[in-house]
Amino acid sequence: MTCDCNSLGRWPVMTRRAALTGAIGLGLAAMAPAMARAGGHCEALLLTCMDFRLDNEVTAYMDARGLRDKYDHMILAGASLGAQNDKFPAWRDVFMSHIDLAVQLHEVHRIIILDHRDCGAYKLVLGEAAVKDADTELKSHVAQLYAVRSAILTKHPHMEVEIGLMALDGKVMQIV
């Protein structure tokens, strides 16, 4: 809302335009809960890392799979590592709550988790030894992805869970 102050430096005086704009805004705000309940259907919930280097690659990957505008996107540092680790245990609860909401609001039936190579969160949370070379890094990601998939399936046994590891060039290795 905007208002005009009088020239004597007294309390602001609200214009009719500001009052009308504010009333419309309040009306829309009152409708927000009903709009949020409207929900709909989407194919999946995607969990990725916050690494900005792969934003375009993640979008291209999901588009190539025919999932443009058909998924919810959640971001946690480290992707699967963010969803389950000892350093930030509350993140697991946040992730699981998001799954519950995605199921309720959008009838999500599939979770896609995409970790990526050269992840700073893996280095910080697990230590340099966990990513010291390509084979060790792969094993660290696979172990983490399996652990998160298991946790999801324990709570949502009928959920499809896909896990993968994205290279910095955008190529994805599916983990089975």
C-alpha cells in the first residue's frame, strides 16, 4: 500500500487508490487458503542440490523426460545428503513433510532424487575422504541415495523412488 503524507509532517493520509488496492489485496489474501487446497496432480517430486551450476541441466533433464510442468521441485544442499544426515537432522523432517504435502496436494506417486558430482555439501558434511576420488565419491552417493530411498519406502511403501547421479555436464547415471 502507498500513502501520501501531508505537508506538515503529521500522520500519513491514505489515498483512495491505496485503500482500494489494499482492500483488493486483503480479499486475495483471504482467498489464498482455498486456492492452496485446490491442488491438482503432478507426476513427481524432484529433490536436487542447491548448486547453481546445474540449474539448467536439471531443467533440461526433466524436460527431456517429458516432465516439464509436471513435477514439484524441492532443493536441499546435497540432495539425498540433505534429506538424511547427522549434522542437520531437521532437514530429514522437512523433506518427509514435503513428501506428505506433495502426496496430499498433488497426488505425487514418484520421488526423483538427483545428486551430483563435485558436491560441496558432501565435502563439508561427510569430509574430503568421502569424495577423494571418482570411485569413492560414487560409493558415497550410492550409499546415501539407497539410505534415503529406504527411508521413503518405509513411510510410503507404494511410492516409486528413482535415484541418480548427475555429472557436471548434465548426464545422469541412474542408480538401481
